[in-house]
Amino acid sequence: MASHLVAAARALSEEEPERAYEHAKVARRFAGRIGVVREAVGIAAYHAGQYAEALGDLRAARRLTGSDEYLPIMADCERGLGRPERALDLVRSREAERLDRAGKIELAIVESGARRDLGQHDAAVITLQRVPELRDPQPRPWSARLAFAYADALADAGHHAAAADWFAKAMAFDEDGETDAAERYAQLTGGVIEDLEEDYDLDDSGDSDDASVAEKVAEELPSGEDEVSGDAEAGDESESALEAAAPEPSAAPAAEEGDAVSDEEKGDAVSDEENEEAAKGEAGALGPAFIEPHFGDVLDGPEDRDKPAS
């Protein structure tokens, strides 16, 4: 039994899910009442696209171990079986509230996919916008998958320029090739990827004198117009707010030739330039892709149900 589990894990690492599933099924015949075995079979079946079998084995593992760790995979299996509503039921379940942070992020990714399955493309984008880790410039175990899922949701919602920016960010995080962000970026931009990951290299130490990855993407990639405004009116208000925050150009007349400029005036000029740069940095930072519009009860989550109707 143990040798077949090892063989299944090795096959998965070599991207041979069908072979992994076959080994896992043999292990299940020997020890079907052991939770870790049922977990292994469920994961192998999931990677092999055998969603019904994966769901059955993961449910059994959950009963045997009492762990909710694989709830996101179970919800994704429901999606694979064409039942996005059941996937959302798992997302809203009490068990989902017990997941750790990584598990909740994975569940948010699955929820976004289920929203897309139901044709709720804007809600799919907002689901991931509400994940605080989306704006974390430091690499985390979930960074590549989260950025890729967000870019995918943006592309499905028709926000192609912003999607390209986020596929580029996913590439910077994805050192192990976990996603096909490079191919998706090339499709959207019509270009060829040539070591773009190096241009957006991440500092492993977490401390760097360079700008963050988000700032690099915003500065160096073509971002186009404000293409992902949730609605035109909200986008106009956002631009007006940024213009209001920017310092007014100095109206003082230029000093005549030969006049000395005081240290205080020099300090004011430097301060104005610094404020101008700060305003530009805030406007160019790659945060949420667009101003969140109001979708009523389209999300239909626990927090939404508790809110009074507007």
C-alpha cells in the first residue's frame, strides 16, 4: 500500500495524473478505511479529471479524519461536474469558516470560477478583489494562483488590458510554472514572451531598494485606458479625486534674473515636487483593477444576506 502511495505521488510530480490515479486505486483496495489513503486517492482522481470519484474519496477522508483541508478541491469537483451552485453551497458552509488563510484563498478562487460558470462575470472579479492578499507584492505560496485567477476573471469580464497586466504579475510570481500565465499574456498582447519574468523579478528576501512588483508592472507594461471601470460614473469620480489630490501648480511669477531665491521658497518647491511624485505613485500602483460597482445581492454570501436591502 505504501509503495503505491509513493508511486502515485511521484507520478503526480511528473505530471502523469492517470498513472497516479491507478496507483492510488490499488492503495485504496489495500487500506480503504485509512483517511490518508482516501485523501491520496481523492487528490489523484481530481488531477486525473475523475471528479465524481475524487468527491467520493475526499468526503470519505473528511469523515475519517475530521479535516476540512480539502474543501476547496471538493468545491472545484462540484464545478467539474457542472454543479456550480453546489460549489457555492460549500463556499458558504460553516466548515469553510474553519479553514486557514491559505484554504480560504483557494476557496475564493473556486468561488470566482463558480460565479463565472453561472455567467456572473463581474461578481467573479469582485470575489477576488475582496481578498486582501491580492494586493500583497511579496511572493506567497498562493500568489501565482491568485493573480492568475484574477487575470482570468478580468479577461472573461472583457477587461483585456488589465488582464494582461495581471497575467504579467502572475508570471513574476510563478517561478515553478504552476500556471500558463505566459501563454495567456502572449495571447492577449499578441507578443512573444522573452524572459519577461526577469523584468519583474521578485526579491526572495522581502527587502529591496527597487520598486515593488506591482509598481513595475504598472510602470513598464502598457496599461491602456482606464479600461476596467466598474461603471463610467464611478471611474470619473475616481479620476476627479486623484486630480483634486494633486498639488496645484505654483502661480507665483518667476524670479527675475539676479534675484536670490530664499531657502524657504526652495523648500516649498521641493515639497511640491515630492507631493506630485507621491500622487503619481498612488495613481499608478497596481491595486484593485477597478472601482467596485454595486451588484445588489448577486454575491449572495453570508455577509451580503445580513445587510439591509438598499
